[in-house]
Amino acid sequence: MNVEIDRLSSLPDELIHKILSFRPIRDAIGTSVLSSRWRFIWTSMPYLNFSSEDFFTLPEFSKFVTHVLSRRNNLTEVYSVKLEFRGKASQLFVKRILNYAFSHNVQQLNVVCLLENDIEFPISLFSSKSLKHLSLEAVEYKYHRRKANGCFITLTSTWEALTTLNLHSVTFCDDIVEKCTGIFSKCANLKNLTLTQFSMMGSDTFSICHPQLSNLTLVSAFYNVKVIKVVAPQLENLTIRSCEVEHVISAPHLVSFLYKGYHSLRLSTNGFHSLEKADICVSYPPEADAHQIVCLLQHLHNVKFLTLNLEIVELLSSSVELLLRQPSPFVNLKSLKIYPERVHLWGQAPRKVAMSTELENYLLDSSPGATFSMVLREEIIAHELMAEFEVYLEKEKDNIKTSGAQAEAPAESHEPKTKEKPEIRGDMAQIKGYWENLPVQIERMKKTACLIISNLQRIEELVTVLPASKRANIQPRFSRLCAEANFVISNITDCMKIQCDENQSRSNVCFHELATILEPSS
């Protein structure tokens, strides 16, 4: 134990600080009892991780905060602060932690509010010239889930250095916003913005306007948001998840676009002229979405690498009337990939899925040199079932080895022995028990054999409906499985034979002794 402590103690302070940063500051302080080397390690940590949930009461937590900040090395700057607290943001310990962090040039700040009621969060608390990364999340205290409305915030502070902003469960309270600048105008150097569960008070339109924004992620707008408008001339990467409202987007330099939702995206744009990559996934597209999906694809006509989920292909293949007289829009396409979003290992009958000729022409005609790959559900299911089956067969082979080792152990002799009458009677009962137990063992072995055969049948059904090229890729693995399955079943058969032979041998001895029991003793 001492050797391990010494090895850890020999690490430089910077590395020890990084290791301790993954734990609450309370745990870091606890290391001070290890040795004199560790006594003051925590006082120079640039990472502070506070949580009121580590204490029974808020006054106790507040007292702890005062203790930590007063004893920390005041000359050491603070790189990052993580704060999780319950109650109002106006509490003294919140201000004390934030003021201390900002006075020590903090660069990263992650705040989680455990709320019992929706509150207004004074975002001015975060006013800082050094802050580069800010994350604010509102969580319902009782269930540890995001609040329905979350924090109500107003972006009035100026953050000159802020480049990354993550806001979770927030409602913006800006009543008057200059349309030419937008609610994020105070963050002049903002590059990365992530909004999860968000809305604008008093408006069903949420606008994001920023001249420097490079990466934008939008997840699950609140129910009252009907339209999202984005004006970001430098935007390169856009991700939209579960945000199925109308989007009006002006991003002429967009390079990467990812959308994932239950239904199709309603999109208006003046064109993505620099689009390189697009990944579109509509999990449960109803027939009514077919036209909307075609419109969405038209907006992506400059894309070079396009990925679609199989459910979209199935819908459009059954709605070919929408594609007639429609020229292929993808003139720059280099790669088209199709994959299934919904895959169920069991309860899904194998079926051949083919892309309609009309859809294939629509997607590929304008780029005949583009590579095309399509992953089918049956292909994924077959590989997953084979992986599970391989594990199962390995387990059965281990059981066979164990049984073989036990069989090789010294066994009782079945040679006739001279025994007293009561012993013969006992042996007969034991032999009877062996034969009565035999059907149970055979039934267990039969179930194992039937399960193996059923698994192979299921995999064979899936592989059969695959195109020849995909069958050829799977065949070597499937052949190995068949050989291993044959080995296991052969051993099961041998075990049943051995068990029957053992029982017969025991019976022979017992019957021989029984037949001679009445002979006079010599």
C-alpha cells in the first residue's frame, strides 16, 4: 500500500491536480491526511468542484465554501469551477464562489441549478473578462430531470472572452432585443453555442443572430417555440435534434449539417453553398412527411457526403410519384450512405428491402461516380445475433471441458462386490434414481441442442434475404458458427450416450449382485 502511495506522490502537482479534478473538492481535501506531501496539495488546485448535495444542509455547505476559499492558495489562479447547488441563485455562497473564481481569472464555469421552482437567474453573476466556457443547466431537484421552464435569464452582461456557451432548460426574458444583433450580442467572440430546451418569453419565435458563430447545436425547443431563425454568416457546423419546428436559416458557409428527429424538418434557407456533409435521420416518418423530406433534400443539393436513415428510403420508395419529373439535385455528391435507425433483434420478420429505381435515380443520377453503401436491418441483426451466439457457444464449450474433467476423475468401480443384503437394497434405490434422473438430463441437453439449432435457423433466415455481396461477407463467420455448433451438439450427443452407458454399467453390477444374493455363503 505504501509503495502505491509513494508512486502516486511522485507525480508532479499538475497531474495530481488533474486527477483530483474529477472528484468533489471535499474529497481532494481528504487526501491531506495521507502524508506531508499531500497536506497542502488541494490548496493550489486550479480546479474547484463544489456540490451542495454533499452536505445535509445549505448552511453547512456555505460554511464549507468559506473554509475552502479562505484556506486556498490565493496566488494560484482558477482554471475551472463546477458548481451544483440547491435553492436560489442569490444565495451568498453562490456569489462567494463566483466572485472568487472571477477574481482568479477562471476560464471554464459549469453550473447546475437544482430547482424546486422556476427561478430567474441573474446571469450578471457571470460577468467576467477571463471566462471562455460557460455551461448553465437547470434540473428539477426532486427527480434530477430538466425543468419544464428552467431558469429565466437575461443576457445583459458583456463577455469579451467567451467562446463556448451551453445553456440547458432556459427561458430568455429579453423583452426588447435589437433584431440586428440578437440576444447573444453581448458575446462578441462566441464560436460554439449549444441550446437544450429553450424558449423566448412572450414570443413563439426564437432568433439567433451572431456574426462569429461557428458551431450551433439545438436540442428540444420548449413547446411554445414555433419558429427558430438563425442568421450566422460564419456558421460551419449545425446540429438539430428533436427540434421539430420551422427553421429559417441563413448560413452560406455551412459545411456540416446533422438533423435527427421523429418527424421531418421544416426548413427554409437561401442555400448551403459550401455544404460538405449532411446526416439526416427521421425516425418515424409518416406518409405525410414524404413531400417535406423531398423539399429538405432539395436544400442540400450541394452536399458531397450524404447519409440518410433507411426509414426515409422506405418512405420515399413508396412515394415515387413525388420523384417523377424531379431531376437529381445532387450534382457534387461523392458518397451516399444509408443505415437503419430502428433495429429490433427479435419480433421483426426478415424481408428484402430494395430502394426503388425512381429514388435511386433521384439520389445518384447527377453524380454517377458517387460511392453508394446501404446497411440493412437484417445485416445488423445477423451480426449482433452471431456475436451473441458466439458467446453462448464459448460458454457451452467451457461447460463441456468442465464435464470432461469431471468424467476423467477417479470413478467408482462397477465390478461386482460381495455385499450384505441391506446394501444391495440401497444400491437398487440408487440405480433407480439414476434412471429416473436420466430424462431430466436428456431434456436439458435437448433444450440446449434445440436452442442452438433455432439460433442458426434465425441467422440463416436473415442472411438469405441479403444481397449476394453482403451474404458473401457474412458467410465465413456463419460457417465458423456452424462448425462450432456442430462440435457442441456432437459433444451433447456423446454425453447422453455416456450417461446411458454409465447407467447400464451400474445396473449390470447391481443385477448381478442381486441374482447371487440368495446363494449360500461359502
